[in-house]
Amino acid sequence: MFPRALDGAFLDLDTHGAPLHVGWTIRLEGPAPPLGGLRRHLAARLDRVPQLRRRLVATTLAAGARRWEDDPAFDIGHHVGAFALPAPGGQGELRAAAGVLLSAPLDPTRPLWRMCIVDGLAGGGWALVGQIHHALVDGIAAVEVAALLLDAEPDPIPDPPSSWRPRRTGPGRAALLAARSRVASAAGAARGLGTGDPRETGGVLRDLLRPAAGASLDRGPGGRRVVAYADASLDAVREAGRAEDATVNDVLLAATSVALGAALRRRGEAHEDLKALVPVSVRDAPSELGNRLSFIVVSLPVAERDPAAALALIAARTARAKNAGHATPVAGLTESLALLPRRGRAFAARAALRLAAFDVIVSNVPGPPMPLFLMGRRVAAVHPAVPVPDGHGITVGAISYAGRVGIGLMADAAVVGDLVEIARDLEAALDGLGVTRPGASTAGAPR
């Protein structure tokens, strides 16, 4: 199996200082399971997600080409570990541990994922911090993986031990056919760009190439990552959006805009707008791994301090971008990269990242509406970690789960030293929209 064009682009954009893995912090109730028990549980579940036992290897079909194949030396012990927090194990210690774990690049010689039990939380409970490379999943696919590894009830029928054995594969006929199919798909995408409405494609390119604000929040040199968390009621977020005919994503963008505006003012900077890159799913098969993403560009009115006014502006702007169909041409442009050899793809991907100027990535993914369980322990809260690309400083991700919205902020530690304060300002902006309610759970909220 060969990486698709966008999957390959995420591989090409990966650097040691800015690894492109999707991460998460999952808070769970009850005592942490023993490490050996969790490893056995996950090993039995991996038959449901065979991609998690595959590594990337070079192929002789073309210079620099890569394909996914079963790892003949796969060992669950290389991918699942444990870490005990120092006393008192509060939210600050959990954030620090998650930042360290999510800063570490994945081993390119093994399947590109890892997770770690984090035990010793004050007040009980534990966390599971993990990451999986963006080449394997986008946000929707990551939710699909979680649904396979977790349970909708606390006492499911146990999975039998896995009898998996690695399959020996090579660049035979099936691989050649897959390569030809990939090139044919890329060629079709390139032809589609030429036959589509040039005004539509031109509008997308103008949005992507329009200069960003150049704010100090977006100058990441790469290296250590820090995280922060926020939390809100999903019903309240939806209710806040109804007044402006706005979506959950619009509400998240408005709160992010107000929070980033406050951060800029603390730095003595005056900007009218920041340029946000917003991923949009173009997925047809929800259970398929890999990336089915495109992007739209949204101007965040960071000079606006009133959350309601910011929401009204953003709702109008996102509606215009969606009505213009701005996501589709970007998907075609990405697929057409597959026509290039690997070195050419890597150069084009990095050039595109430099040219597609943006100040922040803001991502929102719908998650499961019902509670989930891991080895009988209820998942209390989920906070995603959207990767920070090379040269950038901050990302914001959100996922809905069991009536709540978990928001995760990730940033370059050298650039954004006040990430926890930004998360608090984001929650304050949600308060200003009437999003949080008295008595609502604040599991995972920053403090």
C-alpha cells in the first residue's frame, strides 16, 4: 500500500523539530490499568486496525518511493508505555508531561504511533497521552481509530488474543497496480483543476497566498511543545451559534479570535485580523484511514474584543468561503502532487507551506456522542493536539464527546509562554457567548 498524495505530503513536511503527528490527552476515571494489561488489550484490538502494525519502507519502483508494509518485528512494547507524575500530580504536571511526550518525534523505522499511561493525578483518575502520524489519520480517521480501540459499554466481551503474523510483501503486481492507480488518480485531479471554474481555483489561491499578519505568535523555531486545555458544553456551544446561524466551528473560531487578540495585546501588538487555516473533511468513506482533507482560510477579527460581535463576523466569513466551494480545489491541488517524484513532492510541499501563509490552524472534529470506556474505565474528557507545522507557533483543536467539547491548544514553547492564559481567555470568551453553564463539568479545564 502506497501513501496517498496528502498522506505523503505530511510525511514530506515532517521535521525533527516539528513532527507532524496528531496527538491527544484522554482523561479516564478509576485506577490506571497495569501496563502489561493495557498492552495485551490493545494488541488484541489491533486486528481491527491493521495499519497500526505497518511501517514505511522504501521501494524500488521509483526513486525515493515508499510504501506501507507489515512490520516484521512489531512489538506492542515499543508503542505503549507508562509514566508516573511527580506529586502532587495536578493539571500543571499533566500538561507538562503531555508537552514532553508530544514533543518527541516518532521512530520512522516502526509503525508511526505511540501512547503512554500517565498515572498519579491528584484527585484520582489517570490519563492516556498519545500520538499518531498525520500520514495515517486526519481528525475524522483518528476518531474512527479511537472507536475501534475503545468500547461503548464498561464490560464488553473480551477479544481473543491476536494470532496476527506479518505478511511478507514486495513490489509485485499488486503494488505496481496500486502505483499506477495512484498516478492515474493524481493525473485526473490535475486535469480536473484545468477543467474547473478558474475563478473558484483562483479564489482559493488568492486566499492561501494572501500574506498573514506576521504576528509574533506565528514564528515557531521548532522544538519543545507545550499544551493547554479548555472545556465547554456542546449543547451550549450549539445554542450560542443559533443566534447568528453559526456552526460549532464558528463558535470555536470566535472564541479563539478573542483569546488570540488578548494575547497579542499583552505583547503590545495591534492586528486587525489573523489568518486561520481551517481543515475541512472531504471524506466519503468514514471508516477509511489516511487523509481526506481540504482547507479554507478564515480571517479572525482579533481586534474585536466582544465575543458576540466576533461570532457575527466569523459566521458571515465562513459562509462566504463555503458557498464559494473553496475546499474542493485545494484537494485537487494536493492530489496532483503525486505526479512528482519524492524529492519534487517534498520540495513542492515545503514551498506550498511557506507560500500558504497563515497565523494559526484551528480544527474541529465531531466525536462520539455517547460515553466510551477503556478496560472498564470511563473516558471523562478528550483534548486533541493538532500538530504545529515547521515555522509556525500555535494550533487549536476541538472534539465533541458525550455532550462536551474538549479543546486542546498546542504551541512552540519558545514562542508562546502564556498558552495556559490563552486557554483561559478562550474559555472566558465562551462564557461571554453563554456557552458554559453553572454546574457543568470542567474535567480537563485549565487551571
